[in-house]
Amino acid sequence: MLLNILIGFTKLTANTLTKMDLQTFIFIGRSGCGKGTQVELLKKYVEEHDSEKKPSYYLETGARFRDFLSKDGYSNVLAREIAEKAELQPSFLAVWMWANNFLENIKGGEHIFIDGTPRTLPETYILETALNFYNRGRAKVIYLNVSREESEKRLALRGRNDDKKIGDIEKRLNWFDSDVVPAVMYLSQSKNHDFFDIDAEQSVEDVYKEIIAKIFNV
């Protein structure tokens, strides 16, 4: 399905191969909104339309955190206990997760795609200092906007281990409203970033088209 979307949209934008400035994309949205899918589609688009073929760096915090939780160290066990209660992890742990990855993997000269961060307002402030440190300029914040009801429905259908309990889904949606929404509001009003509110209740293809149209004006 993703391949068909990419082929179709590439035909529509075949003449847009340009020298592209370094891009920084931050994807944010409720669980189940399709962040991972849209990151992959946008990453493919940027790689195909950047005439200089600059490399890409993709930070996906969800899978990285699940790997961290699978280990048996003291910190891992404490974090796993929080995860088992479907509660929000402390900001310091989330920052350590992506900051350490930044230090190891950002070389300069790459497009950056961030998925799953920030999740709190304090984390947002720290992420901004990191982007300033790396001289990234204006980040493009892509808010994949789905309702709480739509998110709950998608999570129930997704079938991942951390999506199986309705009570746990409710807790995750609650801390999105209490902790992530303030970060979204801050980013939407910030003069330091470009904020794009995307209707993510459309089909995968239409969400992708809206993202491309709003960001690249095609």
C-alpha cells in the first residue's frame, strides 16, 4: 500500500527535484494517529526530491523505549513498572533516550525526522535547546490530529501488546490530554517553528497528500 502511494504521488511531483535546505520534522499526535507510517512516507519523499541526496536521520522513540523496557537493569525494571501501569515515563528518561541517540548519530548535513518526542512541555523546551545546538533552524512540526474516539478505536484494532487493555488505552489517552497537549499548544504558538495541523482521520494517502501540499506547496 505504501509503495502504491509513493509511486502515485511521485508521478504528480516528478518535476519538483530541487536543492533542498536541511529539513527537521517533528511528528506528534495521539497514539494510533499514524506517525510511523507518515514519517516513512515523508522520508521517502524528501530523499527522492532532494537533488543533493543528503542522508536522513530518523529518531523513533517508541520502539527504542520498548527495547529499553525489555532489559533487566534496575532502571529498566522501574520504567517497566511505570509502563505496566500505562503511566507516562518521567521526562528525564525520555530526554536521555533521544539525547544520547542524537549525540551518537547526528553528524551534520542530514535531514532529521523525529517521531514520538516531545511528550511533555519541559521535554519540548529541552528539545528546542538540542535543535539550537545543532543549528537546525526552523523545525516543521506535523501534528497528526485525530480525535480521542478515533485514537481509541485504532488502538483497539492495532493489537499490539500495550494496546490490549481498554483501561490502559484510557490512561494513555488521558496523559496525552494532560501532558502532551500543552506541548502541542506551545509548538503551535511558537515563532521558532512552522506548525502544520493535519487531519489524520483521512485515508493514509490523503493524509500524506495534505502533508506534502502544506509543507512543499505542491
